[in-house]
Amino acid sequence: MLPESCPPTPTPTPNPSPQGGGEQTEYAACVKHARASGIPRRIFVSLLGAAAAWPIAARAQDRTYRLGFLLPTTRQVPAVEAFFDELRLNGFVEGKNLVVLPGGFEATDDSLAERAAALVNAVPDAIVSGPAPPLRALEAITRSVPIIGMSEDMVGEGLVASLAHPGGNITGISLLSPELDGKRQEILIEAVPGARRIAAMADSRSTPPYHLEALQHAARSRGVELSVFGVNGPEEIAAAIDAAKAAGAAALNFLATPLFSLPGTRSNAIVMERIAALRLPSIFQWPETAEAGALAAYGPRYAEMYRQRARMVVRILRGAKPADMPVEQPTRFQLVINLKAAKALGHEVPAGLVLRADEVIE
């Protein structure tokens, strides 16, 4: 048992520091005394866990934080739910010590400047944003509010000075999209071995020409001709896919952009309907897209990227400065092959590729 002088739970000291530690000194000393007194290991480990976890909750509850968003997605998607779950696990709970500022979701390009101004005027402690267009809208208005972004290539898009030293008020996650677009092209060529012509579907507003040229060069080295079809918005998606089919493309690589790959969005619904109608094998950025019915996907999980970004938000709310926080990148990638989708397309995926997949949907 613990000595009678020990509190049953740690007793907070007034005004705990953002770094924590001082608030559990008395309790830690009691735990040490209990261990020396022969307390069973199971109980001792439980006490240590309580002592370690308590400062997190104490710091988070010390005040109420205001969190803003400027995102194209809706709030009612699994990735955003995962984001708030990760915040909760770290002691930040909406309705208790966290206020979510209104109007931050489903931000379209024609409303970005207005929404960004309103958001900054609401004096948030931090803003979660991405991809590049909303981040640039915020950058034009504030250089002081911490912004935790996510985009395809944060350095290449000019959002940060470098991955190691962002240097301003923006940090976040850079998705390695130029490299991964190339990897997905290799997988697509392997998935459709007889193809001599494929197409890259690109967001004309964000995909740089040099990236497209590198993909075309890589395709030629494999004996495949790559055509590029640019899209400026959802209203152009169906026509671009039809044009790719008419040009003889046997398969499509939907390059990294929120315009194509996010399950549950209007744009992705258009994409999925057209590739199914035209029976076009396609590969996407997010594993969740293949799980939702596409033939293949390769990359980090969308929901995990939101959890990773939530952990960065936690650090900001605890006092870290964006300029001092290196931009993070994905570390885990999944190849998902949907054989059910392949059957519907009348396409057979080579067995070797299926064996390499991290997830196969029968």
C-alpha cells in the first residue's frame, strides 16, 4: 500500500509550467517510497502510468484553446474524426478545454480569402489547413498565428524554407507526393502489363510542369507513352476522363491532389463513376480510395496523416513554435489492391503484384 501521507492521485501545483514535471514531485516521491517498501510490480507500474499521464491532462485543462480550420473536406469524415480522437487522447477535448471556430470546413477556392480573414480575426491559438491554396490564403493574412498544414510538397510549393527549418509560422506534413506519384505510375504499369499508353490525371492549378515531364520520361523508359490531362475543377473531371479514354489510355494514374482521391467528396464520386463506366484500371493516392472501390492505391493512410497532424497541433498548443518544428513526412505506406474492383472492370491483376500488396480486397 501507499503510505498514508501520499495523495491518492497527484496534487497539482498552482500554475503548472507548459513543460510539466513539477506538479507530480510529491506523488513521484511517494511512488518511489512505495517501490522501496516492496509494493507488487503490477500495482507499481499502474502508479507510474498515472504519474506520467496526469501532467498531460493537467496542462490541457489549464485554459481553453481556440482552434481554427481551413480545409476543403467536410467535418463528418473518418479522417477528421481521427484527428479529434487524437486530440482527446492528448487531453484536448472539444466542449471542455477546446473551442473549434466555425466555418472552417468545406472551404472552396472561391471563398478562401474571405474565410481566411474571418478565421484570423477570430484570434485562434492555431489553425489547421491544407492543401496549398488555403495555406497561401492564410499566409497572405498572418505571419504570427501558428498554422499546421498538409500539402503535397511544402518546400516545392514555397510554403516553408526547408523541412528541417520551416522558418515562419507554418509547419506541418509534406506528403512526398512527387516521389509517390512516380511510384504509383510504376505500380500501374505493372498492374496493366499490356498497356502501351496510360494517362496521368493532374490538377492544373497545382501540379508543376517539371513533375509531369519527369513522369513522362519515366514512362518512356518503360516503353509506355504517358499522356497528361489537366483538370481545373470538379466540373471538368468527367470530360477529362472521357478524353483520356478516347485518346487510347489503358489505365489512369490520378496524381496527388484533394481534387481526385478523397472518398466521400463530390469530386471523388465523379471520378469513381466515370472510371467504372469506362472500365479503366486506376491508381490513387490514398489507400482508403481503393478500399472504397478503386482498383489500386499506394501511399500513407489519410486518417493516419490527420492523427499525425493532430499530434503536431498538441505540441503547438503546449507552447512549441512552428519555426522550430521540422516539417514531418509520412513514414508508413500501404499498397492496396481491390480484386473485387478488378473483377468488375474485367481486369486481372498480375499475381506477383497481389502478393506484394499490404491489403487485398477479395
